Amino acid sequence: MEILMSVVVGILFSAAVYLMLSKSLLRIIIGTGLLSHGAHLLILTMGGLKKGAAPLLGEHAEVYVDPLPQALILTAIVISFGVTSFFLVLAYRSYQELGTDDMDQLRGNDQYE
């Protein structure tokens, strides 16, 4: 199962890099979202996909699941949601002001006009 998750992480990373290298601002934002999802899956995979009981003190189970990767992923999801929403508002505002989402035109290169 870890090999399958590693392949999925690689696909997500490669798709994210492809989207982040494009010229459209919306594709760059989607690429950062995919990159964060790939990082979440990577943390989960590196933490180990184990079966076991929840790590509660009252339970007397033989095998416990490590809660640290899950806590890190939950924190990373909240942070990536905030960053993505900020990027979307920034892109919307720049589109309102400049009328384009092309990165070359946003940089001010006049060769495309």
C-alpha cells in the first residue's frame, strides 16, 4: 500500500510542478493546492499506514496508531486552506485591476501587446 501511495504522491507532485510552471495565475494556484495535497499524502505515507486502535489511555489494545502524522496533516490542511484562499483573493483582485491573469502581462513585459 505504501508503494501505491508513493506513486500517487509522485503523480501529484509532477502535476503540481507542471501547473506551477504555466503562465496562467489560476493554474499556478491549482498547482500549489495539488502540491500541498501531495505533501499531506507524503507525510501520511512516511508515518506508516498501520492498523490499530486509537491512542487512548483507557484502551488496552496491543497495537496503537501514531497520532503525530495525523496531527501534522490536519495542521497542514488548515494552513494550506488559508494560503489557497489568500492566493484566490489576490488573483481575483489582480484580475479586477489589470484585466488579465497571464503572468507575462502581470510582470509588465510589453512584448505581447
